[in-house]
Amino acid sequence: MKKSLLQYLKLFLLLGLGRVTTMHVAKQDVPASLVTLPLDGHFSFHDLSTAARDFGNLSSSPPVAVLHPGSVADIAITVRHVFLMGHHSTLTVAARGHGHSLYGQSQAAGGIVIRMESLRSVRMQVHPGASPYVDASGGELWINVLDETLKYRLAPKSWTDYLHLTVGGTLSNAGVSGQTFRHGPQISNVNEMEIVTGRGDVVTCSPEQNSDLFHAALGGLGQFGIITRARIALEPAPQMVRWIRVLYLDFTSFTEDQEMLLSAEKTFDYIEGFVIINREGILNNWRSSFNPQDPVRASQFEPDEEVLFCLEMTKNFNPEEADTMEQEVNALLSQLRYTPPSLFHTDVTYMEFLDRVHYSEMKLRAKGMWEVPHPWLNLIIPRSTIHKFAREVFGKILKDNNNGPILLYPVSRSRWDNRTSVVIPDEEIFYLVGFLSSALGPQSVEHTLNLNMQIIEFSNKASIGVKQYLPNYTTEPEWKAHYGARWDTFQQRKTTYDPLAILAPGQRIFQKASASLPLSS
Ligand code: ZME
């Protein structure tokens, strides 16, 4: 499609020029009006550079102010203030968690960025019992949630691969990992939230109370409110996990086994998978240094194939149940069709497993390879077209892993809630496919964006029925196409909860109207 080509060209031009786009705002007046607000925390009008950056490292738009909230009321007062200025102000507000957005989604050009990690007034509180849960601040990191809940031998049920992300940030998207096939994404494991809407109202919501806002905000890309607190469902935490990897030479047996495990009665606790393209290049490049669990090396397995598929799974256990665990694991493994010499496993603590990407982070940081551009592409692909997709993308478009993992694993639609804002394909099983490239060389950003564009264009032409996860679009027709039949609901919810389009401008879905500009009718 022409649209996506244009989108990437625009991004490329923006990067090539090395320019920063800033909205035209009467800058002098903004701090004056903000400093009068009675806050527990404070505004900063300097040190704006962090708020202008994100993990993607591809977009940079400085705000005019950063709010370091001392309370939920600070956030409400600030949003209400902007709301009451109405169309006389172009100010927008973006909640920033740990800044792991990719294309400027948590930035606010010329607006206010709220540093959500400052929101320490919402104390984390674990509630053990028959249906245990934890109340956590929207600005809390998942790693801290895990630390706290483990004190009670409890833990959240559904995770992301990387835990140094905030609760509010992942709930605004979906939050997916190898537990999603069983428990659904993180947004399927929330009992209640407190949200500051685009009108500056503080609203408690749940499936029973203010349920429309509750569902709107889950996967809502920050468009309807700022999540200041979330009540997250917990389960008993295992002490240990057996972490297993096996390799396949053929995509069909790989995905058939993944899907068999998905629906098996007594199955694994975590199922993911990844694609390894051109392993010579990989062994000499990122994987040798980056992953201590390199499945190819660990197995001393030397296939000729250019493309390999690694199935990764875990089984939770406590030390006294090791024998039972081993029997269950062996029963499951005996049903799989991987290449036998490729089996590799290790036993680690639950914390070591869940925080695994952080170990990679520390190694990459030491080499200056963490704070590099990340032109990531995450797609959701229906089961019915995944083979067609794989044949073209892994067989033709991509010649190697392009400096990062390519994740690929199926999940069940039945674990997702249709009422939330997240967009998924209309099929019972769909695949999460993540191209998580790091751009290392000078031409690497351009090269990767070009590959991403080829993947998207092929998918559109071949009617793969793909949806983007962490969607990155710049025009209204693209967003309309993304939401499809659900666009009207999405728009209606926007009118209800953020009528002036103050919130999360970096998603580029809605544009705040200004009185100084002629309003289009
Ligand atoms: C930049 C980088 C990503 C380093 C490690 N990763 C990851 N590795 C494995 N699974 C991941 C992941 N990031 C998200 N999921």
C-alpha cells in the first residue's frame, strides 16, 4: 500500500534531516501558568532531554515542561488545567513510563510530559487470600511488582519479556509474552484501575464500575486517560522453572507443535519461539555475545539449513516436586517433532527466568549496544496466513536476523477480551511476530526501516490480514484501517473521555484543535 511506504519515507526524511519537530506554542506563557498550580510534586522546565527520548531512539520531540507528580491529584490538576484552557492552548499531555516506546509515542512536542515513575504516593500493596491481587502505581516497574509480590510467594500471571517497563505503559498496549496463550495478555489480568481522564477527572473503573472506561483504557494507547493505579491478579509463584529450547528445521512441524502445546491439557507454563536466519552470520554477530543460552551452540548441532526455528518453553516447579515436573516435561517433549540433538534445558529461579532480557541488557550496555536505534516491527498474524507470511519473509525478504531476535509464537483469541481497545485479527489462533532489530551501523536504520516496509507491503498485497502490535501510523486513514469496524467506538470513547485530544499526542491518532488555527468543519 502507498500509505505505509509514505509513512516510512516521512520517518526516513525526518531522520535524514536530523531535525526535531516542535509545535508552535507561546512558550513564555506556559511555565507562568503551570507554576501557579498547587502541587505536591513539581514542574521542571529544564532537563527536558530525557522526556524527548525513547527506547526506539528514532524520534525526538522536546516538551516545554516535565511534571514530576507527587500525587495522583497533581496529574488531575495538570490535565484539568490544560482542559480548562480549551482551544486557547495547544498544550498536550503525555504520560511517560520507563520510556520504552519506539516511535515517539510517549512524547509530547511542545507539551507536558508526566514522569510517571515519580508517582510514589500510590503505595504498592499486596492482598493475599483466595483471589490474591496487588495494587500498584501506574508508574511502577513490573520488576518492582515482582520483587514485592514474591515476598508473599505470589506473582502476576501474565508478563512481558522485559520487566523494566511500567504497569501503565504495558496495560495501555496489551502486554504479551509466553504466558499469553494460557492467561491472556496482561490486560486480561487486571481487576480494577484508577484513571485520570482527559477532562482531569479521577475515575475508579472495573468490569462492574465505569466499565466502558475500564475497557477503553486497556490497550487504549493512552488515548482515554492516564492509568495511575492498577489492581493486578496474582497466583502462587513457583520457586524454579525448567527452561527448555529445541530446534526445528521445518516451519510446519515447528508451528504444529506450538499449536498442539497451546491446546494440550497439561501443558507448559510459557511458550514462545523464535526464528534464526543465516546462523553463520548470527554466530559471528549478536548471538554469540548476546545470549548465553544460544540454542545452536548449546546443542552442538550443525545443520546446513539457512533458517532454523527454536521452540522455547518453561515448566514451573518447586524443588520438592522436581520428579513430577520431569515426568510431565518428558511426556510433553515426547509428543514433539524437534531435531533430537538440539534439546537444551536449564533450571533457574523464577526471578532469573522472568528478568532474562535484563541480563542481555547489561551485556549490551557494556558494549554501548543498548542505547542504539530500535526500528522494531511487531505484527499479529492470523493462523491461516502464517505459512504464506513465513515463506516470503524468512525465505526471501530477510537474509539474516538483522541484529536482533525474531519472535514467533501463537496465542488464543479466547483469552483476549473483545471489549478492550486492542486490535487483534478475527481468528481463533493468531501469531505474535516481533522483529526486534538493533540498528548498529550508520546505514542500519534506513536498511531496517526498508525491510520493515517490505514486510508490511507484502502483507498488504498478499492479504495476510496482519495487524500491528504497538501500532505506528501517522495518518487518519491508516488508523481507521487499523481499527476497522471498531473505529467508531474508538472515536466515540475519545469524545467521551478526552474530547480536546490532550492525551498521548505521540500516537498521532487525534490532533488537538487550536483556536488560533481555522477549525475545519
Ligand atoms: C534489544 C534486545 C531485545 C535485547 C534483547 N531483546 C529481547 N530478547 C528476547 N526477547 C525479547 C527481547 N525484547 C523483547 N523480547
